[in-house]
Amino acid sequence: MKKFIIAVSVFVITWISISFFQTPVLHGQTEGKKWTASYTVSHSLKNLWEGELKWKEKQGFINQINLLIDGEQSTSIDGDAPIDMSEKKSYTYTAVSTEPQSSSRYELLVEWENDGNTHEELIQLEPKKRLFVIPKLD
């Protein structure tokens, strides 16, 4: 029984250690928590990083989503076909093979429209360490 407890303890400590040294994921939200964004690894064989935007607003259209890295536009979704916020609650704004760099600053700029008024939301994406990373394949 003692060997079993030691084996399980070593396994858990190893798992936590490996998880801790994984690249952090990025998360952010607006002050009122109406908008949240993430930039996380998809755990696929291709090791893609996906950005997801979620909102609580019931009405409106998202015209533009820009991922800014150190103030420079990295990816952009333009308003050729605006996203109807009443039909969806989230949107994947990017899927790339570039993992976040710790020396860079990440922001998500969202331009949306409601009742003829245009609004902008700037979401700061901050690194979050991961513990107990569960491997999965998509």
C-alpha cells in the first residue's frame, strides 16, 4: 500500500511539474465581464493556438476583431459578413501555429454595433499558468 501511495504521489507531482512548464494560455475580459477572450492551445496534433471571443450581449453585430501583438495587428476579421450576436455566443477569431511569447503584449480589439451606435472594446490578454493539463486530441 505504501508503494502505491508513493507511486501515485510521484505521478501527480510529475504531472503538475510538466503542466506548470507548459506555455501559459492568455485570458482577458472587459470590466463588466460582458466580453471575455482567450488564446489557448487546441491540443491537436498540429499544435494550433486558437483565439475565442465570448459575449453576453443579446443584440448587435460584430464588425471587426483584431488581435494586436505589441500594438501591431496580427490577425483581423473584417465586417464583410458581420457576426450576429443574437445567433452566437462565441466566435473563434484565429487559429494559428504561433504560441504566445512571454515578452509580447497581447490585446483584442472588438468593434461592434448596436442600435446604430458603434462601440469598441479593448481586451488585455494576460498569461495564466496551467496546472493539471489534460492531454486531448481533437
